[in-house]
Amino acid sequence: MTSPPTIHIVLFPFMSKGHSIPVFDLARLLLNRNISITIFTTPANRPFFSDSLSDTNIDIIDIPFPQNIQGIPPGVESTDKLPSMSLFPPFAHATMFMKPHFEQALESLLPVTFMITDGFLGWTLDSANKFGIPRLAYYGMNAFSGALSISAMPILGTVVSDDEPFVVPDFPCIKLTRNDFDIHFREREPKGPAFDFVMDAVIATSKSYGLLINSFYELESVYVDYCNRISSPKSWCIGPFCAAVEPQKGKLERLEKPSYIKWLDGMLEQGKSVLYVAFGTQADISIEQYKEITIGLEKSEVSFLWVVRKSIDEVNNEFENRVKNRGLVVTEWVDQREILSHGSVQGFLSHCGWNSVIESICAKVPILAWPMMAEQHLNARMVVEEIKIGLRVETCDGSVRGFVKCEGLEKPIRGLMEGEKCNEARKKVKEIGEAAIDALKEGGSSWQALNELIVELSATRQV
Ligand SMILES: O=c1ccn([C@@H]2O[C@H](COP(=O)(O)OP(=O)(O)O[C@H]3O[C@H](CO)[C@@H](O)[C@H](O)[C@H]3O)[C@@H](O)[C@H]2O)c(=O)[nH]1
């Protein structure tokens, strides 16, 4: 008989799908260690949390999301529902007003052994300190992008143009451009609400007990060691979280497969390889860019499953009809991990959000990288130049942020799905995927790191 848990952990992910989904898997990893968990969210996000965690006994608490925030439509409590990502700064800033509700709820939950809160919820450090609870931050980023940002940021302002390659000071083998960094950081003198918000978050993280990374040590040991040498707090690589759950788990009981999985089954029966196309939950894609994607996909002649966040009727022009025997466009929420682990899926055209990259690694699917925002350009460098598990789309002006015309897609799509060039990437992603899964298994590096963290924190925090 398992004894009742003596460790109680509070989790509080940021209000965006890309930040919440990995935390659900992290929660499962913790539950396997007989730990009790309370997770915080807001009322509009609660159904997504309850559905996603229905197989667990995790307590969900929702606290009100601030109302009447300028520019944020009423009822929007998740970044994927924002009309534009330009509203991210006021949205993220508004979360601070949740502090009194968070602290009230936290008080009723004591004792709490430690809390894991999103790096973007930097204000939770104050609450943690108030109740003497150690706080670990989690951003959803890897160590590679963190290390390169730390090293390159001080010299970004001295680089002459946005597309001029420069050598990263502490990593002489790596060349980047200013355009590899988010707009708020590539100004000569970065300032403004978004910059201030991130800096506050970084300062709060530096004063926290630790930083959790959804990655595994073997993948990026140089960068993890670098972060631990020159910055604080300690980084703990305890992922990939998505490997905590078998992609097929729970699927056996469902009444019917979703139509897109049936479609993939059909492709597999016909012996066709499918390119999965998806750009995460936040990317703002212009109509012109959508048009080029449709032409590129059509000309490439590959089979594809494309998940779009909003209807593409405006650019559709009979596109779906013309590609109907080999292409499917889906506007619903899909189970991305189930898609990536489907036998027919042999390539992923991705924006390189870190969750998508690590999920693709675990499914051993090579990536065609098309970064769009946030730290995705650094992730794309990692995918193509560092761990070499994919190719990159070609922009029409050679800049990493340039517009992508249909031919800049068609050629690399064929390269990924058919070309010799991709054989090496396919081999590499298989090796790295195996190592990722091993890291989380009993005795693996991430398994050990998580055990050490729990032992370390519970030794000082008997509840
Ligand atoms: O229909 C869908 C759409 C998405 N997903 C999942 O949603 C997550 C999306 O995460 P990610 O690929 O990282 O994309 P974003 O949501 O765009 O991620 C944001 O958060 C990431 C983690 O911090 C950052 O790396 C990205 O740059 C940032 O845009 C993944 O787990 C997907 O499997 C689904 O399951 N079904």
C-alpha cells in the first residue's frame, strides 16, 4: 500500500497553452513520486485544465483573471485567444493583479513543500517568500537559447545591422544575427513595457531557488553547464516532460478516433509519408504568407496534414479541393503528440516553439524549421546547426525574419520528405529521441535530477 504523500507542491503555469501543457506532464512526473499537487489557473482556463488532467487527482484552483485591462477583450484569459500577440505585454502585466487572490488561496493550502511557477509570473516570488516557500521558475525554454541570450545580449547593440552575422562571445563556433533575437532585445537600447516585463521576470528568477528546464542534460550539457557557471539560480534539466506519458495512452478507451487520425491511418495504408504542418498556438501569420504556404504545399506534391489556428477560407481558393487526395487542413484543436507519433508522419514543418521541437524529438520526426517569434529563431538554430535534426525554410531576402515565398518552402519540403540531405537528420533525430526517452527512465539523467531536487527540498522542508 502506498503511504499518503508527505510532499505538497503548488504549480502555477502562465495563461498560455504552450506553457500549461508541459506543466501537466511535469505534474504527472511528480505524481509518480507520490507527491500531492495543487495547480492554479483562471476560470476561463479551468475546463482545459480539468480535461487535460482528468486522469489525475490533482486539485485545481482557479483565481479571477483581472478585468478591464486596456486592449484585452473581456473573457480572454489565454494568449492563444488574444486578437494579436502585440497585446502580450498588457496581458502578461495584468497577471500581477492576481497576487492577493493567489496569496489568499496559498495560505489555505499550507504547508507547501515548494512551488513551481511560470517565469512570466515573476511576482509569485514575493508570495513564495511571504509564506517561506521555495520557488522554482519554469519558462518552457531550453538551455541553448538561454545561454546564447546571456552571452550575446551585452554586445547586440554594437552589431551594425540586423542581418550581419556575429560570433557569440562565449561560443566561438556559433554565429547569430541580431534578427535571431526578439524585437524587444535587438534595439540598441532596449526599453519599453515588454522589455521591462521580461527583465522583472529574469530578476525574480535569479532570486528563486532554481530554474526547471524541459530538456535533458545530454542534449545540451555545454549550455546547461554554462548557465550554471555564470548565472543563478541553478538550472535543473528534468525533461522532456512529454515523455512522461505514452502518446497512445488513454486513446484505447475513446469511442471514435478523430477524423484527422483516421485520415492519417488511410495515408499509412497507402504507404504515403505525411508532412505535419503546424505553427503552435500564438503565431500571427499574414494572409500573404498563408497564400505562399498553400502554393508551396501544392507545388511540393507531398502529402500533408496542416493545422491552422483560424479558418483560411480567405486564401483557400479551391486549394483544399485541388489537394484533396493528399492534403488535409484542420482548424480544430488536435492531439499534436498523437499526430507526431503516427506511423505515417515523417516530417514536421514547425515554428520551433520548444514544446513542438521536444515533442518531435521524442517522436523521432525531423523538422523543417520556420521560426516566427519569441525564442524560436534560437531554437531553429539549435535544430538545424547544433543538433542537426532538420532543415530550414528559405526566406526570399536571406534574413532569418524574411518573407517566405512558395519556392522557399517547396524545395526544403521536398528535401525533408524525399531528399538524401535529410537522411542524416533522420538518423540523428532517432538517436536523440532514444536518448530523450532514456533520460526520463529510472536511472536516467532527468530522473536522477528530479529525485535530487525533491530530496534536497524535502530535507529542508518537512511538512
Ligand atoms: O492543436 C494543437 C495545437 C498545439 N498543441 C500543443 O500545444 C503546444 C504548443 O507549444 P509550442 O510548440 O511550444 O508553441 P507555442 O504555443 O507557440 O509556444 C510558446 O511557448 C513555448 C514554450 O515557452 C515557446 O518555446 C514558444 O516560442 C512560444 O511561442 C504543444 O505542446 C503542442 O503539442 C496541440 O496539442 N494541439
